[in-house]
Amino acid sequence: MIQVSELTKTYSDLRRGQFVAVDRISFHAMQGEIFGLLGPNGAGKTTVLRILSTILRPSAGIATVNGYDVLTEPALVRHQIGFVSANTAVYDRMTAWELVEYFGRLYGIERSLLRERMENLFERLKMNDIRDLLGSKMSTGMKQKVSVARALVHDPPVLIFDEATAGLDVLVGRALLDTISELRDQGKCIIFSTHIMREVERLCDQIAVMHRGHILSAGTLHELIEQHEEDDMEELFFRLISDYDTRHELANVER
Amino acid sequence: MKWSNVQLIFLREVRDQLRDRRTLFTIAVLPIFLYPLLGMIFIQVSQFTRQYPAQIHVVGAEQLPMAPQLLDGERFSAELFDFADESNLLEVTPYPGLDGPVGDELTAMVEQSVRDGECDAVLIVPATFGQQLAEFRQKLARKSLRRDQASDIIRQIPGPTIVYDQARDESRVARDRLSRVLQLWREKMGHAYLAENQIPLAVARPFLAKETDVAPEAKKRAAIWSKVLPFVVLIWALTGAFYPAIDLCAGEKERGTLETLLCSPAQRSEIVWGKLLTIMLFSMVTSLLNLLSMGLTAGMMMRQLQAFQKIVTDMPLGLPPLPSLAWLLVALVPISALFSALSLALAALARSAKEGQYYLMPLLLVTMPLMVLPSLPSVQLDPVTSLIPVTGLMLMLRALMESDYGAAALYALPVLAVTGACCLLAIRWAVDQFNNESVLFRESEQFESRAWLRHLVRDRGDTPTVGQAMLCALFILLLRFFISSQFSLPADWTGLATLTVLTQVAFFAIPALLMAGMLTRKPGETLLLRTPRWLSLPAAVLLAVLLHPAAISLSMLIQQTYPLPEQIEQISRTLLSGAPNLWVLILVIAVVPAICEELAFRGFILSGLRHLGHRWWAIVLSSIFFGVAHGIMQQSITATVLGVVIGYLAVQSSSLFVCILFHVTHNSLAILSQEFLQQYAQRLPGSDWLLETSEVGVVYTWPVVAVTLVMALGMLQWFRHLPQQLYAEERLQEALSHQTARATT
């Protein structure tokens, strides 16, 4: 479903020169699977997911979604994905219903089908009470629900959630995680980035730990625990990162 | 691009804007209330200022003659005003201070008191004024004066002086009122002399000139409105476009909804068009509402002012005639399109609404002079002004409103072409910005000149960036414009040759070489200094030869339509004929410019512009710069066309030598044809099926032009099949267009 190989993204920065945000990372995610990108802030998770959703272009390497190249076939890729991120806000001056309908129509979904799907979605996500509420009047949880509905309206095979639970209370957060695992059961391929261990433990089939643009370790939860002989996920995460930083600092000192 | 998506985005944006109270306020509420409010204030203030009397001191009032009367107590005599109650507007008091004779000391004091604002103006009557006038009058009555004596005496009578302060409005108003009063008083005095000498009054006015105004009422109104309304429409079209543009681009970035839209299936061009149409709609509505509100208010104010103040005027007041209004509405479409596209491109650049606001000023500073230019009386619609964006459009609108349809039709094509080209460029720019990650996700970075300079050198690419290419082009144009205006036309051949070589090297070659050396890692690649396939060299020469007849015909056609001033042509012909021999002439006029111009335009500039990812855009843009750099409009058009051909050769052959060779051949042929065509046309037998003499010179016959042109197209086909080196951006764009085709099928 999603194939990423040697993906690199560099930015030019006035002070630092070329800054490598993502450094030759490779991974793949399959249908009916939740792939978790775990990493601290600034690890490059958002950059990777923005590349997968064609908002950014890769500097080098290849990423394909459902067989379409993100660099050369972005329009086709966008039909395959639903993207929910902390950066994809909802319109203030549009109601929940209008917003989802707008994006549905941008996907070219036929009106009667769209209506049927939206009724379904609003029912499933329990959004019927905010149907006619303007975005500006919504709480963070409501906005996130609308974003999820927006990402699901065209029934894409791939879903990308970038720190989707950020800022949500426990109740709404849990409901969102439930929705995501339901989607997995429906056979969607899901990429889920977070910096919260517990969400990864609960949800993900495959995990990649990212830090400073690199994937430090990857595998199933079980594999990671075995590989690093550490059964506490938080401890494992911390060790991976501090080991990397120490190695990096040493290398810098030697240079 | 799917128009259904454009329509969807357009409808959403319009609804979004209509739900925004701020937008509604600026577009609808403000104009509806603003003008009536301003009008009310204006009427109030104007009434207030009219009732404000000027304070006048009179020095030496006792010297004034008794008849005709100037002063009547604390007023000037009511007879000296057009309307009797106007005498209240000048309050007269004797000068408080020393009562002695008028001298330098008193004058200095008076001047100081006016300067200090103690009064608005002072009238100084000289000591002997009354007495001298009385003597003159007596002599006149006795008829003891010869004609020349009379004028001598009058000249010797010292007249009264008005002391005022030009820097103060009140003082200037007082001066105007006072001098009008004195003028009427003098007339009265003259009339009195005439009466005393039994000469009828009519002698002083042997005839009265009559005026006949042939302009029909409607046309007079059109003439006035055609100067005011286009300006109003333009200003509001710009303002009405700018604020929605900021909200639609920078505002959306700020609110975080842009990323939502960018990951939707809508393509960047669809997003831009949807937003552009929204901005255009608001720009037009703002302009219309402002016009309407302004018109209604102005109409009401005129009526009120006329009723109150009995204004005597031959200004035709009233609403503009219907055809003028209709043309205004028609012109509103391209005007709004242009401003909307410009605003959109600028707003796309802004990171936040606040940053967007900063861009309004530069936009106004650039467009304002273009809007004001047409209001200068000497500026008319002509070949040059029609090519200036905004100005041309405004002049054409004026011509249409004054029902000067002939001029409007003549220049409609260039005006609309320029406006359309500007619109397309701005839209292209906006689309590119929506594709540009560094613009979309720019973080605010503290600017530091040292870090920036270091970044320029450290992070320089193999070839220049688009920005650097544009900078180079603008720099060259500025250099050319400012420095060449310092030189006058040289007097002889040596001067001309030196000037040509110097300007070519300094304006074109050196900037391109320096920038390529400093800003790129591979200057050789940037300037296309590569050995070409050897066949492409003779091919370039052949192509230039084949295009020569068409080039001559084109430049003749341009000269026929827009003739060069005879003087310039004469001078340049004399200068050129001073060359020692043909080879030197070709070296200076053909070879040196070819090398220098190619280094700049096909070397640095085209190489940078190709990072746009669209070969043809890069070629056309670089040729427009190439054309503009020629300075003379007639040459610019030919040069632009030629630039496209050379740009194509540069892209296809990847070698500057091919371009230089083509350019040298083309220039040399132009010189040779000037030298020899005339002779051949007269001497060679059978040349009449090759050459014909037109009004402006000898040209090739149309079959020759047609045949060579077809052959030239064949040559270009040959170049098309050369293996070309595409830039990464161009390859990506090709892949993307392929994808669009797949998506739509």
C-alpha cells in the first residue's frame, strides 16, 4: 500500500545551510495494518506524512501510495488518501455538513452517493448534533471529528493521522482511537504518528521510532521489545533516543 | 484543470467572504455610509469657511481719494463686490501702531505683523497717493495733458501695496479677495474719469468677445466624468481586490485551512482560479458600490450647494451619460482581473494577514503612477502608452467614455494584449507560489545580511535560481535606463563605436559574468559554454539566413505602423556611414552585441528562468526582457520575437555558441541589407521578383518571405529533434502533466 524508500527531505536554512529534516528513511505499510511513527517533537514525522500526502515534495528517494508516485502523480495520490493532521484545520465560517460536503464534491463524488455516505459518517462519528454548527463555534474535539469525516468522505484506501489526538481530552481521544482501529478492521492502510507511547502500544501493528530524521528502530511491538530486551515501551523509546544522541555527540566531538 | 472544481471553490470562497463581517463592512457598508458622511462634512466645513471673514489692516486710509469710495467704515464699499453681502468677508481696521508717514520702518513692522498672523493682509496706501490722483484728475479735467504725459503721470503714481503671507491659507484668501476689490475700484475710478471727460463708457469696451461652445451637454459631462471616474474605479477595484486576496491566501495560511485544501484533490491551478474569480467578484462589487454611492452623494451635494451658494458656473453637472457608464462597466472586468491577479500573487507570498498588509503599499506605489499618468493633459493614447499596463487601459477607457471610438479601436488590440499578458503572468506567478513549498511553509526567519550573503555563496546551486535570474534582468534594465540616459548621442563614428562596445560590455556581459561567477557553482553550465554538436552551428547560420526576409518584413511593418522619428533615423544613418569599413561596422554593431547580449539573456537569465519548470515560459520571459532592454519600442518588438527563436535554440542545443552564431548572422544580414539591398534593387536585372520597394524601404517580395519562412520552420524541426537536457523541474512538470492527462481520462 505505502512504500517509502530512501526518502530524504532537505530545507535550505539561512543559518544552518542545508538542513536535513528526513534522512534516507525506508518503510512500508500494508492493507489492514496500522503503521505507527513514534518520535519526539521535531523528529521529522510531520515532514514524512506531509510528503505522503503530497503537500511537500521529497528532495530524494521514492514514496508511492497504492502504486502512485507522490512526486510525479500527486493528484492521483490525493484520491487514495485521507489526511488528518494538527495542521489541517476546519473552516471557521462553514458548518460541519457544508465542509464535509465541499470536500466530497471536490473528490467528484456523485450527489446522491455523497449524501448517503455523509449520513452514514455523521451517524457513525456521532456528529448529527453539530451538523449545522459553524467551525468557529466548535470545540477542539468537534473540529477533529469533522476533520476525520472530511478525510473519510471519499472512502480512501489509505489514511494518514498526524498527531491526531493532540489537544483532545481522554474521552474524545479514546473515541478517535476506536474509530481508527475500526477503520483498520475494514481493511484500510493507516499511518499514525504520535509521541505518546500508550497510543502506539494500544493501536499499532508496526512501529518505527523516528528521531532527528532517522528511523532508529522498526518492527512489531513484540519485535522491538525482543530486539532491545526492554519490555517497558517508554523506557525503550527513551534509551533509543539517548543512545542516538550520545553517539551523535561523540561523533561531533571526534570531528 | 476541472472547471467544476473551480466553480466549487469559487462558490465556497464567496460564501465564506459573505459570512465575514469585516469583508461585508469594507465592501458594502463602508461605501454606502462613507460618501454621504463625507459629503455632509464637506458641506458643513465649506459653509463654515465661507463665513470666515478675512482681517485686513489698512495703513494710510486717510490718503484714499473720496470718490469713488473704497472704504465704507469697517467694510469695503459694497459696490465693489459681485454680491453686496460679500463685503462682510473683509473686515477692515486701521493699522494699530504708529500713525506717522509710511516709511521703511513701518513697512518692516507691517510685514512682521502679517508674518506673525496678527492679521491676514495689510493694504498700504502710499503717503501721496490721494493727492497725486487728485492732481492727475484735475489736469485731466482741464484737458491740459498730452497723451504721452497722461500715461507718464499714471506710471509715476505709486500704487497701494498688499502685504500677505503666501504660506498661510487665510492670508492667500485675503489677498485674492483684496486684489479683486482693488481691481473693481480701479475700474470704477477709470469709469469716473471717462464720465468727467464726457467720454461714453462704452469706449473702454469697444467690443465684447462671444464664446460658442459646440460640445453637446452629454459630451461635456462625459469629458469631465471620463477624467474622474476611471481613477475612482481603479482605486476601488484595487482596494476591493486586495483585502479579500489577503484573507483568501494569507488568512487561510494563518487559520491552518490551506493545508486542508492542499491535500484535497483540487489542483493548485483550480485553487488559484477559484480564488481569483472570488477576488474579482469582490473587486468589481466594491468598485460598483463605491461608484454608485459616490454618484448619488455628489449629485445631492451639487444640488444643495447650488441652492445655497448661487454658484455661477458653466460646469455641466449631472450624472455621466449612459454610454460612458456602460463602457466603465465593461472596462471594470479587465481592470478587476488585472488587480485581482496581482493582489492574489502578492497575497500568496504573505505568511500572515499582517504581512499581507505590508504588501499593499508597494503595490500602490507601483500602480499609482500608472493610474495618475493618464490624467496628465499631454498623455494620449499612442503606440507607446497603449503598451503600458494600467495606463493604456485607462486611456482606452477614457477614449471610449468620450466616444472617441476610432482611437479606442485602433489601440484595443495592444491594450488588451498587454492587460491579458499581465493577468496571465500574475496568475502563473500565483500558481507557482501555491506550488512552492518555501512560500507555503515559510517560517519567520530573522533576516541578517551577513548570514544571507554567506547563504548565497554557501548554498549556491549549479545554475542560478529564478529569483536570481529575475534580479539580473531587472538590474540590467535599471543600469540601461539610468546610465544610458546620462549619455547624449555621440557625434561621430568613433564615439558611437566606443559607446556601443562600452554599454554592451558594462550592461550585459559584466553583470552576467559576475553573477554567474559568484552565485552559481557551475558558471560554464549556466552560461551554456558547451561545445555544441558541430552540425548545429551551420544550421544556426542557415536558420538566420532563412529568417532574414521575414525579419526585414516584420521590422518594416512595425516601422510603417509606428514610424521612427525622421531625425533619429537620419542621425543613425550618418553615424553608421562614418565607419572605416564594413568589417569594423559588423564587428561593432553585430558581433559585440551578439556576444554580450547572449551571455546575459540566453546565458544567465534563461538558465535561471528554466527552474520555473516551463520551458516556454522561460523562453518568452527572457525574450521580453531582451526586447525591453533594447529601449526603443520599434526595436523591442522585433527583438522579442527574435529572442523567442534564439531562446528555443538555446534550450534545444544547450550551447551559447549556437545562439551567438545565429545572432551574429542575423545582425550582420540586417546591416548588409541596409547597405546593399537598395543598390541591388536598382541595379540587378531580374531582382524585381525578389525585392520590391515599399514606402519605408526595400523589402523582399511575399513569395520569397513565405518560402524562406517555411524552410525556416523546417530547420526548427531539425533543432526540435536534438537531444536536449531538461532541468529537474521541467522533467517533473512533464511528469505532472502526464499525470493530469491520466487523471482526466
